[in-house]
Amino acid sequence: TSPWSVVIMLRDDPAHRWLAFSTFLIVLATTSLTTLQAFTVSQYHWSQTYSTVAIAALSPVSVTAMAASFTLTPRFGPFVMVKAGVIFVNIGLMSLCLARHSSFFVYFGVAALFAFAGAFPALMQVITSLAGEHGTGELLANVGAMALAAIALGNLLYG
């Protein structure tokens, strides 16, 4: 594929544009988690080990959300699940904005971000449904390029 395929995708197809920019913004927002451990150490005087364990202890939320997605996606449809996932990401990030007031907001925010994992299978289903018969690989590559751009920008902003 051409290096210009991302630009062509963004210019030509509104559904692909929505998907690419949504992925970009979600990945950009979650790259802010790279500073979360440093924040908890400085704000709450947690050790790095405690901070890591506190965040990792919330990982069952991801597992539960993924398991539930196999029942909820066929019931509500992939677009509703992706919208719900975006809502969870927004709630999580808004909660993390309040983290300087209480560690509750760190736990709640990270749990909400981890709940987005339940929308990931639906997001993959949306991607494959938006691509043409032979365009799935190109669409995945273009969306992946947008995600990598968000990671690079996030590292500049938060790193």
C-alpha cells in the first residue's frame, strides 16, 4: 500500500475517518497512563511496587469485560458496544482528572479504562465490516498507523 493511503482514507470515507480518529483519540488518551505511576508516587507517597500492584489488581475488570463482550456484542450489536467502550474511556479519563483529590478516583478511573477491553472485539468487528472485500488489511494498517501516531504524540506530551 501507499504511504498516502492513510490520507486518502481520511479524505474519502467518513466511516473510516470516524474509526481512525476515534482510535487515535482513545490511544492518545490512554497513553496518559504512562505518568500515572509517577503521579501516585508523588501525590499519595505510594511506593512504586504498591502503585503497580494497585493498578494490576484491577486487571480482572478487563477479563470480566472481555468475557461479557461475547454475550453482549451479539445482543446489542458492535456499534453500541463500541459506543459503550468510548463512554467507559471518557468516564475513566474524567475520573483520573479528579485523582488529585482522592485515590478513589485513580481506582475508579483505571477500572473504567480497563472496562474498554469489553469493546475491543466489537471494535474489530466494526473494522472488518467497514472494509471492502479485500480492504481489511489496508484498513487495519491505516488504523494501526493512526494508533502509532497517537502513541508517538502521547510520548511527547506525557513522557
